[in-house]
Amino acid sequence: MFLTDSILNSLPVADIASAFWDSTFPGKAIVILLFLGSAVAWTIMWTKWVQLKFASRTTADFLSAFRSERNPTALFTKREDYPGSPLNTIYKAGCKALGGELHAHGVDPEDLLMGGLTSEMHRRLSLNQLETLRAVVDRNVADEALNLESQMGMLATAVSAAPFLGLLGTVWGVMDAFAGMAQSGSAALSAVAPGISGALLTTIVGLLVALPSMIGYNTLSAKIRRISVQMDNFAQEFISAIQNNYVIEA
């Protein structure tokens, strides 16, 4: 018991509540703003984590199903859906574009399975049409990448702005503390210690906001990059499969 009391007594005393109330009005405003920013940052990190985790799982299921089929449009014909996966959205857009190109040649766009299983009359895509299809797929890849990166800018802002906002509060508070000391005519440490303590609080809160946000941003960015690479690879794989099944060889 004596040892525990000795350890507790040796620890530095930092009363955050007292430091907050000793700070100036600008300091209090900055601390409240940082707490609000922290709430926003944690909300973004949680929602993006759930979104990306679900997207990763459904993307793995989609790729497994897609690669198990002989024809690239089999999943579309079977009406299989994998909501939450950006690859599923890209795939459906590509299949609909393929159906539109086939329809121009009088082929039923709903009967996409015919591509590699019937006669040459169904292999009716030209290279120009393949490029049109590639443009549709690439556009949807870009759209899905933007969707994955949505709100990440706000998280990056929290990472970069929170420390500087905390530093602004500290400098402001220290300036006010020394100005108060000059007005009172007292050079005693007790005259400026409460104000400086309140000023330093903003830096502490700024770092407490920035550090988790930085870790969350880097973690989420790595997941986004992984899914983005999967989207690019799938786009190439899908276009290559369409070319093998539907393009007329010159």
C-alpha cells in the first residue's frame, strides 16, 4: 500500500479540467472545435472501416464466382448480385454496355451466354466496339475509386490541421498569460502558470486528435489502394475475356 501511494505521488499531476477552465476564451473555443473535429474523424474512420471491410469480403466472393465460370457474362445472365463490391458495379455496367453493342447487331442482349458457346454469328463485336466497352469499364473504375475515397479528404484535414490548430491555441494562450503578467506587474510563476497550463492543453488535444486520425488514415488508405488495384486488374481481366469470347478476329 505504501509503495502504491509512493508511485502515485511521484506521477506528474495534470488536471485537464482545471487547465480547460484556466484557459482563455479562444483556448476554450479551440479545444471545443478540436473535440468536434475528433468526433467527425472517428465517425469517418468507423464508417469507412465498415464499408471497406464489407467491400473486401464481397469482392473476394465476387472474384471467386466470376473466375469459376467459363463465360465472362455468366453471373450477369444468372442475375447473381454482390452488393457492396465495387467490382460488381463495374461488372454490371460492362455487361450492360456489351448487351447494347450486341443489340446493334440484332443479337438479344439478354442472351449474353452465347458468346463462346455458339456459332460465329454471335461473336459480333469489332475492335472499335471493344474500345467503347473498355471506356465504359474504365469510367466505372474511376467512379468507384472516387466513391471509395469519399470523406478521406476530411480525415486528411484532421491529420494536418489539428496539430496546427492546437499550436495556435497554445501560442495565443501563452501570449495572453504574459500580457496578464505584464499588467499585474508580478513576475511570479504562480501568476502565469494557470494560463500557460490552459494554453498547453490545446496542443495536447490537437495531438490526441491528429494521432488516431493519422493511424486511421494510413490504414484506410492501404485498404483503398488494395481494392483499387483489384478493380484495375479485374477491368483488364474482364475486357480480355470479352475479347476472347465476342470479338471478331480480323
